Amino acid sequence: MFESKYVDGETIPPFDDAVSTIISSYKIEGGGNTMCIAIENLEGKIYRVIKSIGLGAYMYATSSLHDIGLKDILAKSIDGKNGYDGWFVVVSSNRGLD
């Protein structure tokens, strides 16, 4: 299960439809801890924050975001950063995601 919010004033990138599809396609009602995922736009600013409920939802989201060409810069971190457990960026070779 996911909760998603856009950051006010930040540009929504062309690949956001794919992100929305990822969130809406996960149908399993789960429980557990809440984990936060930040997603950057093409300008390198966090434009969307997704909260996943439970480890299964988090793993689904992170692997699916990776599949559309985004990279989790916190993938090897055990502590996260700034309250985020995952932080996805557009890698230079995928700047044209759309």
C-alpha cells in the first residue's frame, strides 16, 4: 500500500506517469513499518515522496523504479538520509526518460 505526495512548486517530469502506474498496480494490502521514497525530477529536485506500508510494498516500488531507469542513491545505506529510505535519481544516460 502506498501514499504519495507531490512537493509544491517542483516540476513534474515526463516519466511521472510510469511512477503513478507503479503505485496503482500494487494491490496487496499489507502491514508493517512505513518507509519513505524520494524521487527527483530532471532538475535534480525531489518532486514526489512515496510512503510505502510494509517491506513488500517498499521492495516492489524500489525494484519497479529501478526497472524504469531510475537509480536509488541510498541502495547501500542502512540508515537512509533526511528521513528517506530510498532516494531515486535520473542517471545521466537516462535523462530523456519519457
